Amino acid sequence: MAKASNQESSDVRDNILAVGQRIMSGKGFSAVGLNEILTEAKVPKGSFYHYFGSKDAFGEALLAHYFEDYLADMDACLAQPGASVAQRLLQYFDMWRANQSFLDCQGKCLAVKLAAEVADLSEAMRAVLNHGTAAIVARLEAAIEAGVGDGSLAIDASARQVAASLYQLWLGASIMVKIVRDVGPFDAAMASTRAMLHLAH
């Protein structure tokens, strides 16, 4: 009986996080009130405070949950069998492009949407963003090193420098795509990615 209760509790928490992620990916953190999330999630305010001590604590949990899912998807993409490391990296950036739609990202662009806003609002949320983005860069670094090892790509700087530069390139492109409402910045980012990894166009 306790197991069912724990599962139910986990489901309620996950539902609040999923609804919050979807809404905040569209509107941002500050523009969304708890009532909007709770109405959409169909849970009372008391339930929210049972799981999250404050809106900031909710934001912290939301970002942690987002990066957990994101990194699992990234790991799956970079571990695909039957492809060179370079091909897997290009598939990852294709996935990035698909998930960062300027029209409707369905909650998959949360970090891009919230990064600049919450980094100044909350030290706890900034720390989660820092930890999550560092984990992404570390995975890119490992993949780049493996790609150099299997001969499918080449680099002119350290794998760490290239990984950081690629992440910053694509983060910037994601923001520009939202500004210009066109995928041109992603095309430019992919061309730069191929050049940095010495891949044929």
C-alpha cells in the first residue's frame, strides 16, 4: 500500500514539473504564476507546497529534472551503434535544431528559455544551470576525443575548448533563432560545427 502511495506521490510531482516545464518554456519563469501551473496540472496549492517549498525551489527542481532527461537523450544519441562519432555528433546537433523550434519547443528548450532570466534571479537555479551545461560540455568533449580517436573528425584546439565553443555556438544560435524567427542561425551553426570538426559539407 505504501508503494502505491509513493508512486502516486511521484506521479503528482512529475505532473507538476511537466506542466511547469511546458508553460515556462513558452513564457519564461517570472511571467508564470503558480496558479496557472496548478490549474493546468489540476492540483491544489497545498499539494504544490508539499513537494516544493517555494517557486524558486520549484524552478531548481524543474531545471534539474530537465537536465536529467536532456542528458539521457544526449547519451542515447551519442551511443547509437553503426555510426562514426562524427555522425553521432551531427545527429545530436540535428536533434538540438529540432528541439529548439522557435514556434513550439514543447518544453524541450527550457534551458535556453530560462538561462539569462533565472541566472540573475536565483543562485540555486544558476547553480543547476551551471552543473547541467557543464555536463553537456563534458559529454561533447568525450565524444570529440573519441571522434579524434576513430579518425572521423579532427580539431585544431583541445577537445575541451572545442566542446565549449560548440555549446556556446549552438546556445547563441538558439537565441538568435527566437529573435529572427528563422532557422538561418542553425544553418550557420551547423556550417561552423562542420568546419571546427573538419567535416565535409
